[in-house]
Amino acid sequence: MVTFSRDQCIVISGESGSGKTESTHLIVQHLTFLGKANNQTLREKILQVNSLVEAFGNARTAINDNSSRFGKYLEMMFTPTGAVMGARISEYLLEKSRVIKQAVGEKNFHIFYYIYAGLYHQKKLSEFRLPEEKPPRYIADETGRVIHDITSKESYRRQFEAIQHCFRIIGFTDKEVHSVYRILAGILNIGNIEFAAISSQHQTDKSEVPNAEALENAASLLCISPEELQEALISHCVVTRGETIIRANTVDRAADVRDAMSKALYARLFSWIVNRINTLLQPDKRICSADDGMNVGILDIFGFENFGRNSFEQLCINIANEQIQYYFNQHVFALEQVEYQNEGIDATPVMYEDNRPLLDMFLQKPLGLLALLDEESRFPQATDQTLVDKFEDNLRCKYFWRPKGVELCFGILHYAGKVLYDASGVLEKNRDTLPADVVVVLRTSENKLLQQLFSIPLTKTGNLAQTRARITAASRSLPPHFSAGRAKVDTLEVIRHPEETTNMKRQTMASYFRYSLMDLLSKMVVGQPHFVRCIKPNDDREALKFSRESVLAQLRSTGILETVSIRRQGYSHRILFEEFVKRYYYLAFKAHETPVASKESCVAILEKSRLDHWVLGKTKVFLKYYHVEQLNLLLREVIGRVVVLQAYAKGWLGARRYRRVREKREKGAIAIQSAWRGYDARRKFKKISNRRSESAVPIQAEHLSGQSTDLQPAVAGDTKESAHVQDCSELGDHTVLRGSIDRKVIPQTEFNNGHEDTSSNPPAITEKNWHPQAQCSPEGYDVFAGHPNKHSVSGTDLLSSRTCHAAPGRPALSPSRGAPAKPAVSENGLVQKQRTPRRRCQQPKMLSSPEDTMYYNQLNGTLEYQGSKRKPRKLGQIKVLDGEDEYYKSLSPVDSVPEEDNPACPFFYSSSSKGASSAQH
């Protein structure tokens, strides 16, 4: 389908019980797997379709426990690339007569037993008015063990749960499923309605319903009036010359109306389920329209049947199989040999059995078997005996015969053998009349689903139309005897005239069958056919048993032996030059070349592939059945090599792309790290600078507080200054005290235009020349806590290399002994200049003092040294910003300054990890 962009059709045929339904399941599973779509729910729905439809359309027969009693054509819709996008089912020729009667050893449709068992285990039989002891008449058999089997067998209950699961997965609502169960239970209750004859003064063939229980149960489940249902069953309305005449039905006529109503209910319900499935599985237009997609059709139809008693149903089934066999013969034998002649190929003709004359006997007009059956059905006085006589008079050929000594019987010579048919009841089955009175009553139902079943018109194949027809206002009238006494007339708003849907005089079962065959063939001929022949190993339904005679008869009747002969001698694959070159040019040409679709290109491909026994026609390449497999193997090998080359190329491209991305990420990481380190260094530098500026005030204040006490004896002569110092000390305003002393004590005469006093004998310290910076604490000092601390603190919490200077004119006091120390002298013999103290609200001085210069020079040296020790990282490695990096440790205050770098300070504070220590000059 994907290769040639053409629809495909799979025709599965064989005798009943040969495995057609199981083969269909496997094919659907296989195609669903191959056409995997993103919609997992859609795949599950398609797989559940067969199980649901077969529960309503399959039944047990004498030779098959799961026999298909209808024809099913499943179309799986795919996108042009091969992804499944939807499905559609077409059903043909449902054997609805099985609802009311089954042959000996056979059963009704599976769904009746499944629902009975499910409702029994759910304790809901009383809700659906079903008996627990005596089985309904439509499912009762001669053994009388139906109820026992239903209630005791676990398989029925499991099948009911599986059906509920199918309804839920496909998309049926709970309300719809409940309505389906009510209609099925209503059909079983309708079958229990019995009639009795009553005599009157003027008429003796009148009927009545003696026991109204079954009638009321059925009416309750179908949501209709019991009185109206009874009137529809025991009487009918006849319109003559504009007058309506109500006539009573006999007992037999009433029973026929009852059974016709049951068959119509089940057939329309089955058709509605199929249409509902098609609606839920239709393709999504957003993915791909149905016109753009392609289909794979799968035909699973009832197989050829030959029972002990064959009736009208077996006749239709076997005619359908004759049509399938003819389709097979045309494609495999006739069309193939015609193609040999048109292409000029010398091939030996194969003899086969052509069943075209037999099909003409069935389907031609006006003297075909089905045409004669319809003609006889139109005569009211016709009987089954007159029908057989008409067949014998008009069907004069070798395929029809009438056995002697049997009145209502005739024989047909089918492709699979002779079959004898019983003509009893054939006329009535073909008429399939449903009185208009019943249709009108069912349209008044309060059950929306039931109302819909009898409001949608039927197609020519006998199924419900997919779309609902428009309802005209002129077709909503009821017969007088139904409209009289009704209180609710508005319920008839959706009712149309019954003649529009029943078509009693125009449509028969034979006409439905004919149109069904035409519709089925019109769908099959569109696609390229694939035939699957199922062979039954034995007639006893036993495992591991092979009946040679039975298998050989099936091979002969289905034409398999002739098919083997034509496959050996002929050419099963006939491909146009253009398609052949397009598909296989990789085998002989380069990938970038575009060869011409000519005979020479085909010869080059075939010779390169080393094939033999092939033939070229005028427009096609003729290949044996094994050639295509060989070409596909060679093509797979070439494509495999291409895939390997693509894999290596894609791998190299991917690796190159990865390297580029990795390099880009590494550069980005380096840029981020660089920016972060710069930001962190500036932040720490600002923090240290701020702390140094802030720590100067508390250090000086603490030292001043201690010095003010020691200076009191020395300055006892000046009582006013002493009192002033005492008052300031008590108030704790050390800053004011320092400023006051500095302004009064420091002699301005010692400074002459910025030069220091060079006197060799500095004066003693008095209250006038004493400076608060002339004394240093002998212990390590916590500048942030404001109290002495003998232990070291972190490097960022201490000022590095703080020096203390004595004021000019007085030596500094020794921290340990209180002895005077010599003033700091520079190398040229000059006394070092004292820094002018800052006043309050004056901005701190930055990067101007010798201590600041020394601190930052040492910091920069340490950073350069640490940077040189850092090892380069590997490619792709990203440095983790942790607290253990030596680079960041270097940003903390450096170790103490050596003595020779600052000879003017007698003491300094160290920030090493071993603790704060003092060192003398």
C-alpha cells in the first residue's frame, strides 16, 4: 500500500469452521502493529471492534461454535506514510431469522447468552424482566439445560465483562449501553408473548393475548404502551379508497407479526451498533482527510455451508461464496492470461473451472433464481410448492436439478459440490414483511434509541442509513385507532410515514442480497486483491487430525490446485517499468542518479541482481513468484549499508556539534567565574576598608580612657584640665576628649612649615604636649568588640600592622614597664611626621598613609604569588567557588609586616592563625 500508493483488499474465504474469523483477528492485529500511530486509544478501539461485532453477529452452528452469521468488510484507513488513522465496517446479510428459531444443535446469537449470564451474576434479572428458572422461548433448546449452562459456566460471565469493556473502550456511553440491554431483554420478552383464538358472532379467526405478563414486560422494557402493542399484534390496518379498515389477525398471523417485530428490532439494533462504531472510529480530519488516505479492506464472510437441512439462509450464503470464487478466478486466471496476450508474453494457458454460468443462473433477470423468487413473492396466493415448480420450469441447466420423491426440495451444483435445499418457508422469509402498525407503535417509544431505530430509513442493502433523513411535517399521521384516546400527541413529532422505511411491497430479502453483493464487489475491485484460503483439516472439529480426503476436496473446489499450476508456469508479479525502476534503482545505479523508466534501466537492474527466468513485456516487467522476495532481500542489504553510512555521518556531526557546545559552555563558565571573582574581591576590599575606618574610633577611645587615668598625677598642677578630662571620661565622650586635648596640648611651635623639630632632647610628656596616639596596648585587641583580647581573631577582623607613635617632644611609654621610649626617627635623622587627627564629621582619609600603602602593596604581592601557584584546570572542568580556595584566602588581611619595613612603630598586631602576639622594635 505504501510502496505503490494503492488501496489493498484481503479476501478471506473457505468453508465454515476453517478459521476465517481467527485469521481476520490476526491480520487486524498485524496491520494495527505495522501502522502504529501516536493515538494509542485508536489502536485499542480497532482491536476491540471485532470482538464486539462478533458477539452480536456470530452464533453456534452444527459445524462451528463461533460461526459468522453475517458478512463483514472492515476497512482500515491509513495515512500516506502508513500510520493507521481510523476504521469503517460494512455489514451484509445478517441472518436475523436465527433470532426467532434455530435448528437442532444450534444456538441463538452469542449476545443473548452473554447478557443473560451477566445480569444473573449482577442480580439484575428482575430489573430487565427476565426469568431465573424457565428460559425465554427464543433461547430455549431441546435439552432444557440453557439456564443451568448460563448460570454455571464461567465463560459466559467473562464474555459479558469483555463486551462491557469493548463498549467502554470504543466510546459508547453508559446510557447507550443500558438502552441496548433493554432492547435485547425486550426481544426475549416479546418471544414469550402467546396468542389464542377466540370466536365471535361474526368472525371466528380472531386472536387475543391470554397472558398479559409477557406483553407488559416487553412494553415496559421498550417504553411503549401495552395496549398499543397488543393492538398492533392482533390487528392490522388496511387503507382502501381513502377509507381505513381495521382487520383482526389470526393466531398464526399474530405470531408472524410478533416474530417479524423481533427480527426487525435485532437487525436494526445491530446496524445501529455498526454505524455507531463507524462514527467513533472515523479518522481525525486534523491528521489527514479520508480522501488523502489509503485503505486496506478485509473481507470476512460466512463460508460455504452444506448442512443436513439447508434453507433460504444457506442459499444466500453459498451464492455469496460463488461470487467470491468468481472474483478469485477473474484475478488469478482470466485477467492474468489477458495481460499476457496484451503484453506479447508467450505463456501456456491454464485450464480452470469458470463459475460464471452458475452466477448467471442466480443473478440474471428476468429468469434468474432470485428474480423468480421475487416474482412469486408478490403473488398473495403463492406457496412454496408453486415456487419450486416455477424453478423447475425456468431453470433448465446442468447446475439445477429436482430430486424425485421430494416435493419441497431442489438441488444446486456449486463450485464446492452439490447441495440440497429445503423450500419450506422460503417465500415468507423472502417477503420479510413488517406491518406499518408495529413501526408506528415503536416510533412512539420514550426510549430515544428505539425511537431512532425506526425513524432512520433503510438503505438498498437493508441496513440503517448512516445519516438521519429529514422528517417532513406531512408524514406524522397515525392510524385512527392508535390516535384515539392518546393524551400525549407531541411524542409523535419525529414520526414519519411507515411506508418510507418499511417498503413492504418494494423490498425483499432477495433484493437486499443482490444490492449487498453489488456494494461489496464495488469496494473490493478498487484495491489490489490478496487472497487468503482457509482449509479445514477435518470435519469433526478435532485437534491434530488431518483428513486427506476432506482437505483434497477443499483444494480442488477452491481452485488451489489450478492456482499452483498457473503460479509455476506464469508470472505472478507484473510491475510497470516506472514503478520497477523507482523501487529497485538502488541495486544498479548510484543514489544521486535518476535513471529513465525504460526497458534498458529494467534490464540493468535485473542483470545486476543476477536473476533468471524473467520476461519484459511492452510496458511491464514479468517476474516469477520468488523474484520479488529476492529483490527485496538485495534492496534491504543495500539500504542497510546506506543506514550504516548515515549513522557514522550523523555520529560525526553530533560529536562536532557537542564539542562546539562544550567549548561555548566552558568560555561562558570562565567569563562567569572571572566576573564573580572580580566582584567578590571588590566586595571584600570594600568591607575591609570600611572595617579599618570604623575600628580606629573605638581603639582610640579605649586607649584614651586608660591614658586619662594615668595622666592625672602628671598634670596635677592644672586642676582645670584634670577636671575637664575627668568629666569627659565619665561621660564616655572619648572623641570630644581627644579633640580637646589635641587642640590644647600639641605645641604649634614644633612644626615650622611642615618640618619636624630636630632637637636632640625631646621634652618630657606633659598635659600640653601629650598625644593620645603615643600609647599602644600591649595585648592583642579586638577592634570590633571594643575590649582587649589575648587570642587571635580572623584575618578580616583585625587591622594589619597598626603602628603607634609618640607625640613629638615626649617619649612613648613602654607597654610593660611604663618606661619612656625613644621617638621614631627616619634614616636621615629626622623625627617622623605625626598625622593630623581628623575632626568629627570629617571624611576618613583613604590610601594616603604609609600604613595603607604598605598594606595594599603587601596584598597585591600576595595575590600575584597565589595566582602563580594556581594550577590550570582541565578542559570542561568548572571551578567550584568554595571557601577553601587559596585565592580567596589571600583576600583576607595578610600576615604581619616585618620589622624592618616599619621601624617607627615599637609594637604591631599580627593576624596569623597562631594567635595575636606583640613584638618590640
